[in-house]
Amino acid sequence: MTDFGRARDRARAMVSNADAEDAVGALGRVGLVARGLVYLLIGWITLMIALARRSTEDDRTGALELLAGKPFGFIVLWFLIVGFACMAVWMAVLAARPDQRGERGAGARVAAGFTALFYAVAGYTTARYAVTGHARSTNQVSTDYTAVAMRRAGGQILVAAVGAGLVIGGAVMIKHGIGRRFAKDLDTGSMPAAARRPVVWLGAAGQVSRAVIAVAAGAFLIDAAVTYDPAQARGVDGTLRAFASAPLGPLVLILIAAGLVSFGAYSLCEARWRRQ
């Protein structure tokens, strides 16, 4: 093959790789918009619960129910289904090729893989809700799966290990949020100067709020394992309602609601300015 032919093949390969990366990036952006919309809704429901104005589940199920009752809600539900599917595919690609976003460690691959699984399940349950109108809250799912696990040999240890994993994962998220580690995924060079600091603050507040929920949910799982009581296990809804019943609970819940709304807004900003 001549030098010209080799150069031509290299150019074609570069164009093909660039097209593939653009396609993967587009999937991610659609998924981030869907994630942002859900967190905005969950934050709004959390605020309403803090103000004692809503009894809807304070999780993704509650967000779906809120959407379903609005004009064009059915269309938005199907956008979420597509968005969650895009997020699942995007994360699966990152798990297989973490170099897509400059992360090459095994930890990044594992985290992306679990995130892909989470959004695949989210897409499935959202689609089932859109078709049947029925969905189980995260609280019900957490209690049921904990009960099933604890009836098996070693189930208590497994439940405690999952709880410990949530606590540790939440602590890492707090560290990353406070340290602004997530900001490396943003293409700050293309952002208006006035937007950089507010966007990073939105991300930090959102990461810390999500981490607090994860730590609390993990603690409830550990309590369920120690007391051998599956009813102690709680999903997002039960965890947030536990905050509401604690001293200064409404104030804490308002702060968490603000953080969840912040993460929803950050997700929309990340969809716009995420580094390819």
C-alpha cells in the first residue's frame, strides 16, 4: 500500500472514530436531560412533603405519577424512557471504553457498569408504568428484596454488606462533591465565565444531597440486617420521610430538596457542557 493509501485509511479511521464518539456523546446528553428532569421533579416533591402538602412517593415513582397527571405527561414519560435507555447505553460504553471520558481506572469501569444497570432498570420500570399505570415505590422494592435476601443463607451478611457499600459510596460522593471532582467532566472552556462557578456549585450541592440519602439508606439496611427486620430497610421515599419525622426534619428536608433540584439543574448544564 502506498503512503497515500495508508494516510487515507488513517484519515477514514479518524473520521469514523470521531463519528462514533459524537454518537455516544449524543446518547449521554439525552440521558443527562432525562436525569435532570427526574431530579427536578423529585426535589419538588421533597419540598412539598417538607411543607406537608403532598403524600406522593418521594422517589422516581412519585415523579412518574406527578408527570402522568399533567398535560403532555405521557409524552414526557416516553422521553424519559428513551433518555434512560440512552443513559444505560452510554454508561455501558464508558464501562467498556472508559477512555471515552479520560478515565482508565477499574473503579471507573465498575461504577459506569453499575450505573448502566441502574438506568436500564429505570428505563424498564418507567416503560412498564407508562403501559400499565402501576409502579412500586423504591421503599416497597427495598423492603421486599431485603426480606427475600434475609430468608436465604448468609442473607443478613449480604444485606449488611450492601448497606455498608451505600454508606461508603455516599462518603466517597461527599468527598467528590466537596472537592469538586465531578467538574473535570465539564468543558469549562466553552462555558460563559459567569456560569462556571454557579454550575459547579449546583453540582456540589447535588452530589452532597444524593450522598446524604445514600448514607442514610445504607444505615437503614445495616439496621435491618442487625435486627433481622426487613421492614427497617428503606428506599429513597422512606429515607426522606424518616428525615421529615426527625428533629428539625422539615428544615433538613428543605435543604435536601434544594440539593436535589440543584442536581437536576446541574444535569441539564452537564448535558450542555459535558466534555466529549
